[in-house]
Amino acid sequence: MVASLDNVRGLTLAMSSSAFIGSSFVIKKIGLKKAGDSGVRAGSGGHSYLYEPLWWLGMITMILGEVANFAAYAFAPAILVTPLGALSIIFSAVLAHFILKERLHMFGIVGCILCVVGSVGIVLHAPKERKIDSVGEIWHLATQPGFIVYSCLAVVGALFLIFWAVKRSGHRKMLVYIAICSLMGSLTVISVKAVAIALKLSFSGSNQFIYIQTWFFISVVFVCCLVQLNYLNKDWVSQSATQIATQLCGFVTIVAGTFLLHKTNTSNTDSRHVGSAPTPSPPPPPQICIEE
């Protein structure tokens, strides 16, 4: 890792964020269970959890984690901060094991180990943050054709899942909710990065809140967070914290296994003739001699 004070600050804030967010999963799970016992469950469209103090305690804990995560984007590159969010899975799984008495299965343990190994690899190879002097620079990057096309596809995909897929299978398949949160989260990252840098520059004496681009990014963060909050609550009510951790870690395991399988196949393809006998060449055709 490139040795820089900003990267160290970003790393510390990102890890603190994971601890807070991981804890909030367990607290909110307890709150959602209690709310479901006295009202309509969130998975069925109810909002009784809004009257549950434990849910709000979990929400406050999550907000603290998100604030730390938000601050981390102001110091470290997104490629360092974003993947470290996987550490929150480990915190939630351990706390669920001791507080909720939920057993963590072997695949979950393997997935947690992979998360740690992957996070260490990312930290060790994290690049130094690119110097940005204004939100206008981020706006220029965000308005490139490639990112605009991706943003449109992400929004269309999320709307399709919200207005069609959720009604058909959302109450049975948590993958639909995860897909919605992931699509919106991908747009949140660039906006959070922009707002964090705007705050950092503003505190340094260069006010970035006089530009409309800053407020646009703030609006995107607000909308995306509301959507993610709504559908994450629908996920958590039907799954235990350990199940969520196991499934997410399982996803990491699958991705890692697919990568290793691909690399293995590539290596085998490159060396499939090593150590094998050469294929014999066909004998030359017979020559016919015509005597004069």
C-alpha cells in the first residue's frame, strides 16, 4: 500500500464503520422481530418497526457507521473503502453467534476468512488517492458516456425490480431486494465520494456548496439511501443475521471459486501439451519413379 496519512485515516474510518454497521444488523434484527410480534411485518409491507426503540438504536448505530464510512471516502480511494464494508459481515456474524445464539456454519466461517483475506489484499495494494480540487472534476468524470450509460441501466434495472419483480417474487426471494440495494448502492458510491470531497474542500476554505453539482450529488445520496433502507429492512425481517452473513459470505466464496476455476482452466489450456508425447506426423506420400 502506498504509505500516506490519508490512506491510514480512510482505513481506520472504514474499519470503524464496519464495526458499527455490523453491530446495527443484530440490534435492528432484534427490533424487527419485536415489531413483527406486535404489528405487520416489514416483509409484508408494514412499518411497525418505526415504533420500536431497539430498531431506532440499531438505526443510530448504523448512522454512526455510515458517517464514518462517508468520512473515509474523503481521505481514501473508493477502491479501498468500499470492499472493506465486507468486514461488517464478520462483526454481525460473531455478534449474532453470541447474542442471538445463532450458529455460524462452516461455509460462513470460510466466507468470513475469505473476506478478511480479500480485504487485506486490497489494503496492501490500495493506490494513493488522486488529488481533486473541486466537485466539478468529479462531475466531469460522472458525465462521461460510459458512466451515463451505466447509470441509466442501473436506474432502469432498479425500477424494473421494484415495480415488477418485487410484486411477483420479492416476498419469497431476498435476491430481488439485494439486487435493488446493490444497483442503488453502486450509484451511491460516486455521489458519496463527491459529497465527502465537497465537505473536505469546504472545510479547507474552498466552498463547494455554491455549485449546483454538489447539491445534485446530495440529492442522489438521499434518494438512494432511502430506497436501500426500505428494501434492506424487508430482507432482514425474514432472515437471521447469521443467515444473511452466511449468504453474503457464500457469494464471496462463489466469486473466489469461479475466479480460481477460471485461472486453473487458463493454466491448463496454456500447458495442455506439457509432458505429453508429440503427435506423430503422417508419413510422406510414396514417390513413383518412372523409368525412361
